[in-house]
Amino acid sequence: MNDQLERLIKLQEIDSKILAINRIIAEFPLKIAEAELPLKESLAFLGNVKQKFESLDKRKRDKERALDDIDDKIKKLKARTVDIKTNKEYQALLKEIESIEKERSAIEEEILAIMIETDTVSKQSKSEESKFIRDKEKVEALKKKLEGEKSEVEKDLIAVKEIRSKIIDAIDREIHDEYIELFKALNGIAVTEAKEEICQGCNMNIPPQLFVELKKNEEIMHCPQCRRILYFKNSA
């Protein structure tokens, strides 16, 4: 086999491996982001719970102030009994007090309902906080594992690039420049096998006479369709 062609085949294998390793490295941030998604959802839930607590607390304080106002009002109404001179006025006063006390009772029921809702929200919050802590521990463990895997892959990449550098040193500059041009233009596949008169890069037929010549692997030859550098893999 032509020495330059053989080196180009090895270079293509190495570059394909580098592309694969880079794809793996690029996936690590996505994996981490995916693992952190439950944490973000938990934080969003806890943020909503905090807002709900604040809203419930404000409602409760507003109702308690309204209750204080009613108590003052009832106290003042009852203080007026000493000034009442007729039974009609007395009955009217009692009716007014009764109406306000009903309002007071309704507000007390609202406060109780708010307290029950607050208790429910508190239990949900504690449950979600516990879940958040568990999820965070899992995420941290996974991130540590992924960082370790990434470090190993990056070491492999350095080793592969060192091999690539040695191969490039043995390839003629002009041939290497052509390879790089094809590599960039043809989605990372500049060198490919010719099999059964078909280019494995573009799946187009190769003229019979050309296929006969390239089977010898004596020259650097190109696919007439996609321009990729072709080689023939001997079964022997």
C-alpha cells in the first residue's frame, strides 16, 4: 500500500476517534444539567411555598387586626348600655352587637382555615426540603462521578492527539492540507473505503476501471462523486 495513503487511513481513524471523544466530552454538561433539573424544580417549589407562607401570614395578620377592631367595637357598644333609656334602643343595640359577633365568628373561622392551610403547606415544605436534600446528595455524587469520567476521557484525548501529531509529521504537507479541506467539507470523513464498487462515504457507484486501479492501493485516488480519498481493504 502507498505509504501516504496508509498514513491517511490511520489519520482518519484517529480523527474519527477524536470526534467521538469530543462528542462524549460535550455530553457531560448536558448530563449534569439533566441531573440538576429535579433540584431546580424543588427550589422553584420551595420558592412558591415561601410566597404562599408569606401570603397566608399576611392574611392571618389582616384577619387578626380585623378581629381586634371588632372586639373594640363590641366593647364600645356594650359600654353604651348604661346610656340607653328605652327597651327599643336596648333591643337595637343587642341586635347590632349580635350582628358584629357573627362577623367576629366568621373571621375566627377564616383564621382557623388559614392556620389549617398553613399547617398543610408546612408539611409539604418539610417533605420537599427532605427530598431536595436527598436529590442534592445524589446530584453531587453523580457530578463527582461524571467529573472523574470526564477527566479520564480527556486523558484519552491527549494520548490520541499525541499519536495524531506523529502521523501528521509523516504525511506530506500538500496531501495533509487536502485531507483537512475534505475533512472539514465532508462532515469529518475525508478517507473512506471503496467496497464492491461503491464509495462508503456517499454510497455512489465507482466506475469499474477506477475501482480496478484503486484496489491496488498504489496511489491516492478520489471518489468522482464526493471527492473523498478512497482505499480498498484487502480481505487477506
